[in-house]
Amino acid sequence: MTPPPSVFPALEPLLPRVAKPVQYVGGELNAQVKDWDTAAVRWALMYPDAYEVGLPNQGIQILYELLNERPDVLAERCYAVWPDLEALMRENGVPAFTVDAHRPLGAFDVIGVSFATELGYTNLLTALDLAGIPLHSADRGVDHPVVIAGGHAAFNPEPIADFIDVAVLGDGEEVVGEITDVVAAWKADGRPGGRRELLLRLAETDGCYVPGFYEVSYGADGAIASVEPTDPRVPARVMKRTTVDLDDWPYPKAPLVPLAETVHERASVEIFRGCTRGCRFCQAGMITRPVRERSLETIGKIVDSAVRNSGFDEVGLLSLSSADHSEIAEITKGLADAYEGTNTSLSLPSTRVDAFNIDLANEISRNGRRSGLTFAPEGGSERIRRVINKMVSEEDLIRTVSEAFGQGWRQVKLYFMCGLPTETDEDVVQIADMAHNVIRAGRAAAGHNDVRCTISIGGFVPKPHTPFQWAAQAHPTVIDERLRKLRAAVNANKLGRNVGMRYHDGEPSLIEGLLARGDRRVGRVIERVWREGGRFDGWSEHFSYARWVDAAAAELEPLGVSLDWFTTRERPREEILPWDHLDSGLDRDWLWEDWQDALSGREQDDCRWTPCFDCGVCPSTGADIQVGPSGTTLLPLTVVRGPGAGG
């Protein structure tokens, strides 16, 4: 295959005419450009959002580095282009491109798309169309790339089933190598059986779901009647992939350093994967079970490599709840000791009140600034926190923030959700009481009035593979009215002057709910919205609720279903859900029983420290919960000190 020419000569004259042109030029520190001819398989890794959001994405960075370590593989990156550049590209015939070597997207063997949110679906269609790739999988030929979806949204890929060829369920580290081997063998054999044979081989690969080989039928009530494989080589159920030993996959070792400002500018290290806290709203916690911890030694190696290769002055210790690592005290103290005297600081982007203590906070901030503490009670009342299984007491929160304010912190941010199952107005209004109590406690502990509390509220979206997958979603009018009452309650007390309030209205959440729990019929809504100009739906300035509502009415109602049918309707136990044939390892009966416990306000303990609750994950994935002590230590890091060290 002749190497495709770079599109940069045609792209470059357009860049002075767009906002933030630097995001399209590539050449970042640790970016890679490999020889096209020496690669047997060529991957384009796409994050379907803007560069500033996509470049720091941990999943893309891991796969980019991992694939490029193979001598027979080439991997480049692609991000969504803003509408100003899209218009110019269409006008001048410039195809979708990668930022590394500006090769046209349509020339690659595989396009791997990582969806962190369903609101990126329209951006996928833009990229495919700009690349000259047919939108529908059924219309693609043997020379078109295989379009593979991954990320959390891939656990229900049915709304985009017409547009993708494959969905990968679960962890990507091992399966991308197996996909590469399948594609390489098929190409080396002369591409026998054409595109259909390649897709069949991928369907036989564990964790790979090929929607085109499944036929969906619907009943008179609008619900799914059956989902059946159409080829004997295709499994009836597809099981997620689970990377058992994270120490075997110490990535990223050399994180990309952005040229333009991005949402996170730090070296990020995943210290463990999975969560067994059992928060019933949390899809990420459910689908990434079981807990698998990285050892202290491996964490030390990754941090050392990442800081040396990037120059970042902040290291983020990532997980769904980082303070839950069984050796978090040893990790933070060891890293703080190693980097003391440099300007390299630590951060724990995700912590729980009941796993947090002031010693941990002091270690984190020892080499850096005390910017503020962030916690997520999620619900304003104790009753609603029992429903969602987020058992953080207000007393624990007040005790923690009091100690922090007493030791010099000045600000705390609290995250909540609105529209939770069984929620009442009073549950939401109690958020104001909690914020006022935080201010009172902070003033008493600090000895002055200069303390702040910011409350951030998002609309709740029921997600697949959680106990709330059967729940009715609150309508935007309900959420917006509750938020109005909350704002009034915050401002009813003079302490409200020290409380900041940020919130998202309910409209984008409802559309996210349609895309999260929709079936294949929703694909025609996505396509219609895209054809009518829908882009960057995760950005408030680009999102149009009316466009989605009108498209849903036009496309769904002739089929006997509607936007409300997919969102504000509670599902019965026996209904076949669009993702029931996709196995996250969680037992469906266990999820239903936990849903009933939620409605009764019954709590579920963390199974790391209690007997097994039979959720089904460990036996189905062949992996067990991993907790320390690991018997290892942090590497004795030799940190380069001096002017600019670590940053």
C-alpha cells in the first residue's frame, strides 16, 4: 500500500482562519510518528471531543503508547474538529486527519473510538463523513477501516450499532493486541472472505461485540422481544474483558505534553481499577469490578518515568476513589518524601469523605499548593444517600472539613445529583443546610470568616449495568424546579454569600439518558440530529435540546416509542433491556435485588471488607478482589533537584 500523503499542505492555509489552530498541528512532546510502510496494522485512535478534553484522556494515552511499542503497529491520534474548521475542510476538500502525521483517517486499518460520554456520538459521525467513510457499517467495503467503539459507553453500544463495526467491552490493554493480530493475519492471508470474514474473526475474539451479526426484534408494546445471533460463529452473549494484573501494564510511561491548554495538565497514574463501594448510580464502579490494585513498586516506577519524560509539575493519583487504595498512606508519603524540595506536587482527584484524613491531605499538599478539597456526598439528605448507597454522614463531612479549615484550607467543593430515584424536593433543599453547616464549621475551625463552599449539582442519568438501569429518569422541568428551590434555600441565609452554586440544567441529562439506555432505533435520531447540525453536544454552547426533541418525535413516534418512553419510564423486571446480551459480569438478579433494596432504603456494604454478596463479577471474570499490603515498596526514586526540577 502506497503511504497516504499528508493532508497538512492543504490544512495549513486554513489554520489562521480558525480558533486555537495549535490543537491541530501535532508534534507534542512524546508524540510518535512511525514509518507507514513498516507497519502491518495501522490504528487511528480517536477521542470524539475537542483536543483540550481528549489529549489528557488516560485510555487513549495508554493504548497509543502500548500499540506503538509493537514494531509491526502504527498508532496515531485524532480528535473532533470544531465547526469552524469542519466548514473550511468541507469547502476545501480536506479529509479528517490524525494530528501526528496528518494522514487521512480513511487510510487506516482500524479506527478506535473511546467514548467517555454518549454525548460524543454526533462527533463520530462528523469524523466518518469528513473521512469519506460510509456512516453505516453495512455500506462499508473491504478497503474501509474497521470502526471500533470502546470506553464506558460501549457497554450499551446499541444506539450507535449502525455506525460502528465492533464494540469492545471492558479493559483494552490485552484486547487491542488480539484485535491487531486478527487484522494482521487476515491481511497477510490476502483478506479472505472480505470484510465479513474479518468481522466474524473479530466477533470470535473475547470482549468484541459485532452488532451487525445480531438481529433485534420488537414486541407490540415497543420493548425488545429478542436479540439473536445470525451466524453460528457468533456468541449469544459477549463477556467483558478484565485486565487481571495491572502491574503487567505500567502505562503511560511517557505522557503526552499538550501544545494547547487542556482540561488536565498533569502526569496521571492509575493506582487501582474498579470499585466495590456499591454506589447504585455509578456505572463506572459497577462495570470495572473487581478491584485490582497496583503495587507500590509499580506506582513508583510509573510516576518516576512519567515525571522524567514529561516535566509535569503535578502527579494525579487516579482511580474511582483514590484514597481507598489499601496502601494510600504509604504511596502518598513515599512520593511526597521523594519529591520534597522540588515543585512536583500530588493530587487525588477522587476521594471519599470516609476514606480521607488530614494526614493524607497534608502529604498531598506538602510539595504543592492547598487549592481546595473536593468531596461528593451526591445526596443532600441521609435518606436519599441510603437509597443511592452513598453512606457519607453529614457528621463525617463536617468533622473532615473542620479539621481541614483548621489547618489552613480555605475552600471545599461538594458534588451532588438531582433527580435521583425516590427523590423529593426536601432531599434537594437539604443540600443548602449542609453547605451552610460547612461554612459555620469552617469559620469556627479557621477562626475567621474567609472560607468558601461551592456546591455543584448535576442531573442524574440512569445507566446500564447498574441497579438503577430500571429507574425512571426525572424530567428536566422537575430538576429545574428543584434547583430553583435549592438556590432560594441557599440564599435565604446570610451564610449563602459564602456558598457558590454551579449546576447543569436537566435538558442535556435527559438526552444523555436517551443515548445511555436507548436501543438501535435511537440511531436514526442521532443521525437526524447530526444531519441538522448537531455537534459537540456535551458543550452547552453547542447543545440544542429542541433539535433532539424534534428529531426524537420525528423518528421514534412512527415506531410506537418516544423520548419519554426511553427516559422517564420505569422498566419492569421482565423487560429485555438493550444491553442484556452484553455481560459486564454482574448478575442481573443481583442488580434487581439491589434496586429493590434501594427503593427500601437498605444499604449494601463494601465487599472488600465483608463477605461476598454474590454480584457475580469475580467468578465470571476469573479475577478476584486485590487488596494490600502488597509486600512491595516504592522504588527509592532519585529525583533530579534544582531550578525547574519536576516542572
